[in-house]
Amino acid sequence: MSHQAFTFGVILAVALCASTSGAEGLVGGPYAIAPLDVNGGGTRSTGGPYTLTASTAQAGGLGISTAGVYKFSDGFWPPAVNPVRLIAWTPGDQESLWRSQKNTIRLTFDDDIAVPQAGDVLIREMLDGGYYGRDLSSDFTFTVENDEEQSPRILRIREKASVLAHRKWYAVRNVGSWSDLPDFIVQYLVQVGDADNDCQVLNRDIGVINPAIPSFNAADDDRRDIDGDGNILNRDVGLANQNIPSLTVPKPSGH
């Protein structure tokens, strides 16, 4: 075997054993072997409700390319990011908001969240035909609270004053403005005085409120506090009493 053939054989063996993930080319004497990149290929396959998108090897060699508002970065696919999901709500969906003012809603998510701005989460009256009234979110405060594991995953929505109308339906919605969260909707009927959470105001609600009188520093979600002042007093009974009887209200058509 000639010296040149032996040299080429050694270089080729080393090249085949070396990683091709961007290593520099190998040079020996008059010979050079450039690294091999597999920079594309792949397809998308579908079957029933499933879609598989795959690529061949690692796209590489370009780095970061930009054009206008677009940016392309080659390399391995990043890990999939699951969107944060709404998993619980208080009061429950299609239950009632019971106060004359300062109603409080809590939405719990399965991962950490940031505080949305007014207009990111919409609060609107539900109207017939599937329509909505104007957005009321600027009349509410939005704060993030920690869950039992001290993770910021609970969105507290609180009415600033008296905004929501008795016997009207309202929807709390994200329709894409609150980024990184999928769309969601929670619906509520306002029944001022509904202490027992049956979407009606009847004499039995008075029976729920009366035993707690007087109570001070009530929780912000205590259903016996009808006027939202943090206390349970005779005036809470008076507010409920003036709405008796208030039977449940069907949702507007189209919702």
C-alpha cells in the first residue's frame, strides 16, 4: 500500500468515527474531508384526529436569519410547551354572583400566571342572539394569589363598586388577548341575596344569613355578606329581603 493511500485511509476512518454535529473539516496532506450536514427533510403525516410533524436530523448551518418581523433559528426542535389551562373557578361556572357590589371571582390555573390588564380578560353582559354588551373589565381589579403550594396560579377578580346588575347574566372570557393562555369562558347570573347559591333569592336565604349576624371581617367570598362590606349585619338581610322572590333566570339565547 502506498504512503498516500495509507494516509487517506487513516483520515477517512477518523472522519467516519467523528461526530458530524458541526466539527471542522479534516485535512491531511493534499486531502481534506468536509463535515457532512443533514440540514432538512421530513414531512407531516395525519391520521384521524392526529398529526405527526417530523424532521430528518438537525437543521443547521444558517444560525439565526431575520427578515422584517420574522426570525428563523435553525437547530433541534425546542421542547413542546403546554399552554396554561383553567382548571377551577369560584363561584362555579353558571352559578350566581350574590352581592350588590364588590363581587369576587377566583379562577385557578394549572401553572404560574401573570396579572392580566383590563381588556385582556373581558367581562361582558350576555345578550340575546349570542351577543355581548360592552366590556366592563376596567371596573374590576385583577390580582394573582398563591395556591396551596405557594405558586402564583389563582386570578382574583373583584368588582370595584356596584357594576353588575341584578338578574343579568355575565361572561368572563379570554379570547386571545391574555397571551400564553388558551381561550376560556365562565358564565354567571347575578342574584343579589342568593346566600345558599341556588341561583334564586327566597326566604331560605334569609335563614342562611340571620344566624351569622353580627359577624365582622367576613371573607371576601362569604355568601352571607350581601353588600360586600366585609360584615354580616341586618342590612344584608334587608338587601336580600327586597329581592324576594327572585327565581332563576334563563341564559340569553345563543349562549
